[in-house]
Amino acid sequence: MDRWKLITLGIALVICATLMVFAPAAHAGQRLLCWPYQIDDAKSLPWGSGGWRAPAHDYDLRRLADDTLALLGPDVPVIVRMETLRRAAVYATKDRQIAANLLGRLEARMHHAEAAGKPDAMAIFDAGYLIETYKQAGLAGALGSATGTRDGYAMIRKAIGVRGHDPEMEFAAALALADSRSQDARTAHLRKALASAEPGSRLARNLITHCHLVGVHANTLAEMRSQLGSPKI
């Protein structure tokens, strides 16, 4: 592993390890990288059993772009996409060229649909979400303008506009907002996600396990709704 790989991966590991110890302060850090999503038995990239930083040791990184795109079919739920992209970003910290190739492939898929006059909400979402995850993984500087100057959150909002109301995308948008952005915007996204969350659903379970990352501390949907006020679509 070369010096760049060691530095990039080391920074991400140290930050995430710190956040896992000091969970209440995690909203200030790598919320898209360090906190796995509950996807039940849905298919995703190979993973170990050691939590957020447990990629499969025998996984062939050369397959990352092909495998990731294959797992991001049009009917795959948004939260499953979020976990696949989170895992992909962890793998991508090991190799800058592979990281750039994956992002390039996702953006090419997005641009192809737009050029055909049929914007693909999922393709826009995937590219935007990966950009924001790369930023939190320390890959923005390494990929230069391909990531550092791109607003992945704006792309997620665009995806919501193309798709129409999607509570899982609203959840993703709330998590993707940088700390310098408006708390009001994060709250608005969470309210829209809550409006469609059914008790016990995948969305509900992930809202409860991740709500502290955006400053909400609750153990149930009812507690979240009480803190955030009446959710409105």
C-alpha cells in the first residue's frame, strides 16, 4: 500500500473510531461513512463482521465499479443503495484510481440518461450520494475537482425532484447536509421522511439508529415526531 493510501485510509479510520466512542458528537463527523445501514438480507458488496470498517479481506478491488453498478439496479431501495455506496467508499479509500473510476462510471450513467432526455432519479442520487460520502472519507482532495467542487447534496435534492416525494431520499438528504448548512433544511428533510415511516419498516429502523447524527435523540418514531414537530410533505 503506497503512502497516499495509508494516509487516506488512516485518517478515515481514526476519525470514525473516535466517533464510534463519542457517539453524541458524531453529527460533526463522517456520518455517511461510519454508521452502517440496516438492510436485512438485501444484497450488497461483500463485507466482514467487524462493523463499519470490516471490508472482506479477499475482495478484488478491481471489481468494485462493476460490482457496485450491478448492485444499483433501478428497483433497489434507496437505503440499500446507501449501504452499498458506503461500503464502496470504504473500499475506494484503498486505491485512488479505483475510487475515480467508480465515480466516473456513476456520473457517466447519470449523464447518459440526461442526454437521452430521460433523467434517472436513481442515477442522480447514486452519484450525488457517493460524492458526499467520498468527501467524508477524505477522497475529495485526492480526486480533485471531480469531487471537491461538486455538491452531492444538491444532486440528491435534484433526484428527489425528478422522482417525486421519496422518504428514503429525504432521509439521505438530511444525513448528507454538511454541518455548516441550515439546521432548518435538515429538519425539513427528516420531517418528510418521518411522514411516510411505518413502525418496524426499514426506513423507521434506520431513522431511529441514525437520528442522533443530525442532532435528534430518540428511541421511537413517536419521540422523533415529538421533537421535530408535525411532519409535513
